[in-house]
Amino acid sequence: MADGTQFPFTPAVEAATSPFWEKVKHHVTPMEWRLHAPLIAEINRLKREKNAVILAHNYMTPEIFHGVGDYVGDSLGLAKEAAKSDAAIIVQAGVHFMAETSKILSPEKTVLIPDLSAGCSLASSITGADVRLIKQRYPGLPVVTYVNTTADVKAETDVCCTSANAVQVVEHVAREWGVDRVILIPDEFLARNVARQTHVGIIAWKGRCEVHERFTAEDILELKAAYPNAEVLAHPECPAEVLEVSDFAGSTAAMNDYVLQKKPKQVVLITECSMADNVAADAVGTEFVRPCNLCPYMKKISLQNIYDALVHNRHEVTVDPAIAERARLAVQRMVDLPPPAVPARYDLVKARHHVDVELI
């Protein structure tokens, strides 16, 4: 099959993909499904043939997330699952730093990313050279780095964190190092929101996710006025002012758990658009109001280029072994911390008390 050629929608394809259709039928039209389903069937056949798995991030479109994803979730969770897998090939349905993290944790496996231009505004905001300069400026202070970063940045880091455990990691390293300040990079808004949850002083970098930085407190107040019964759940990469007027704040895993456990009648997820579509498949009875900020990088991944990646072994992601070894230590130190009983939520009472950070 040449790139872009369509497979036929046969009765066999329809039968093989019917469980996935049940998951996505409220978000994908029947006409679109006739194009998606044959590719889904072929991709799933190729995975078996080539001993491959697909890691589908929460921000993938529903046909990828539910149709071909073997492991779904946030970036670190996906990489950890891939490391446990017996698969020889990992296809990263996400952005480039996620593929690097998978390679760091699974150096013996072939890691493919369907589109090399699937980058990240936050990850590209800082380099390993920047971190070395930061450490020179603040000698003796531990560096905690958000996992949404490149391998060379992780290699200069003491411990990595996620949005779900950032407060826990910051407080842990402050105790271990015997310091009252910690460098938390590169997401400025995550750092500001963490600062409002802890007494540890935070030194931050001015990096931002272009999806989450576009949300404003005015947006949330307008949504609440238009949908007074809706519960608003915000991601901690949003500005602190957004969290102040939200009903809940937490990582994508915490948002997912909130919806599935509390079963709100109406909910707004203040994050990337596809997250709501993917959670909705399992949240029967909850209406999702969708304020849409699409991630242009995540949307570079499609069923077609996932298929092409598997057929042509395109595009392999490599990490210099010396960098990978040091980056692996930073990730492993985080992994070795005792996991929280539940995904961390951000205390919105604390969040309303202004705590400043030192911005580098």
C-alpha cells in the first residue's frame, strides 16, 4: 500500500473493529469510521506481525486512543508500561520527548515516532546547556525537572516529576538535600501552582505549554455563567488564576478518576480537547462541555502515519547512551518514590493564597 491509499471497508473489517466503534461512535461520524476502521484493522494486524505496541497519550484523537492504543495514559505512565512489555517495537502516539523517555526506559527496544515534527512548546523552551547555567547560578540546590522535557535536560536533572507528583517530589528533595528552596523547571505555571501547595521555596523557568497557557480566568467564569451546573476541572499547567476559579485541579489521571468516580452530571476539562472525548467513552451519563484548545503537535499523529511507521520502521528515535544513562537516573529516582495512594489533586483553598516564585 502506498502512503495515503485506503483499504476497503469489508464485513470482516466491520466485525473486527466493532468494539472500537462502540467507544467512539459519539465522536466519529459513520462516514469517517468507514475510512478509519480499515486502517485500524491493518495497524492491529501489523502490531501482531511485528511484535509492536502503540503508546497512545491522553491527547490522541479517539480513533487512535481507543482503536489502536495498547497502553493509554500520560507520558510517564506509557513509558513505564512499555518498559514492562515484551514487545520489540514501540510506536509513540504522542510527541517527541515522550518517545525519548520511552527509549531511555527501554534502551533495547526500537522506538518509532510517526512524525518527527511532533514537538512540544514546553520541551523546546529549555536545553541541557540552560540547566547547566542554572546550576552554576544556584549551586547546591536540587533541580527537579518536569518529565515533559528532552533527554538532554533530564540528563542535567536530579529528579524528574509529573504534574501528579510534583508537590511530593519537591518536598522529598528539599528534605533529602536539607534545603528550603528547590529549582522546578521548565513549566512556569506548574511551578507557580506547586508553590501554592508547599512551604518549599520555588525557583522557576519561564516555559509554558501553548495549549494550557491560552486558558484565562475570564474563560472559566464565562463557562460557569453559561453552564452553572458544570464542574470545572483544570490542569496545573494552566495559569494559577484559572485554578483559582475552577472546582478541581489535578493531572490528567486525577481528572479521569474524578469524572469516573464522582460521575458529575456536567463537566468541563480545562486541558487539550481530545482528553474529554477519550474520557467520555467510559463516563456514561456525564455531559462534557468542550472548550477547545487543540495541541497542534499531538494532532500531527494520525492513523495513516502510525501505519506508515509500522510498515517502514519510520522514524526511529535514538538517544546518546551517555545522555540516556544520566537521564534514566533522574527518572528512576522519581519512580522509586512511594506512589501516592491517589493521583495528586491541587488544594484549591491553598491555591487561592498567593505565593510568589523566583523566576530565572
